[in-house]
Amino acid sequence: MRRGPVSAAAMQARVVVEDQTFHSRHCSADEYDAFLASCGNGKGFVQQRRSHRKLFVDAWPNLEEWLHAPLAKRVGRIDGQTRRSLLNPPSYWARTYLYYLALSGHLRIDYDWLLAVGDLCIHDVVRHMKIDLGVEMLAREGAALGLRLTTSDSAMRWTLGRLAMHHGKRSADQLGDSDVDGLLSAIRQFGERSGLADYWGS
């Protein structure tokens, strides 16, 4: 999470009732191995990511239990901690695996986690999965309205990545007002958390 004021849009967003019927679950090791192999990286990369998945699955065999664990434990690293002093190594090292689970339909991640993790690097996973979230299209539309293209692109990456992790992958034209209101409402509520500073460097 990055320090900054809560926007006027977030303050005015209506509260959206979330779907509570989705049941998150792990994918098989074979499925994740197939994804890793498709990334075209070296053997060391595949072994490392495979090890991170095993570490996480061993620690959290039930994803629903992980989703209901304390936020700091799920984020894995809070402000001031280094990779040598992680609060919860399995959760921290599993981030790429969690991105894959969410984008492949196995997991829906809550906005508290998505806002707490400042370094949410999902777009490499998006690219390897050949998913189009509409970032380039909406960034160009923003630029046409007067925004700098780099600013618009960063905003779309930040927003569309989190929407996809929360709702599942979908094209930009499938997003509605309720999706945006849900994210803005979550931003407002997250900004009211005690201990918010713990996540600035997560």
C-alpha cells in the first residue's frame, strides 16, 4: 500500500454487496507446472516457483482458511521487514501462484489483501496467460481525454489488475458501475484501518 489521501470518488462510492458463494481452491501441481513451462523461463525459475507453491499449499491446504486469516499473516511482509525477516514466508513467496489462481478462476482475493500488497506484479502473469484486461485500450482512451499516456497506463494497470484478481478475468467492456463502486468503497474502508502504515512497504 502506498501513502496518499483517499480520493473524493472513493469517499462517495456506494457500498456493494459481495457474492459470498464462490469457493476458492488450489489448482493441481500438474496444472501449475504446465503454466510455468509455458512461461519460457529457465529450469531454475520453474523449480523456484514450484517450490513456492508447495511451501504455500503445505502451510495452507485450505484456501478458505487462508482467506480468513489475519491480513498481515496473509500479506507475509509488513513495513520494515526484509526478505530475511518475513512475517509469513509461505504467503509472501506464493504471490505469483496466487495471481495464477485468481486469473485462472480458482481463487477470488479480497480487496484488503489487494490493497495491502503494494508491489502487486500481476501483469507478467497476465501476459503469459494471454489475457487482455483492456489496459492498453483504456489507457489510450484516458490519453485521448487529456491524461498523459504513462499516467493513464499506470492507473489502468493498478485498477484492472485488482478488479481481475477480485472478480476473475473479464474484458473491460464487461465491467460495470458496481465493479468500480466496489473497489472505491474498499479503498475508502481500507484507508480507515488501524495500523495502515504497516503495509506501505509490503
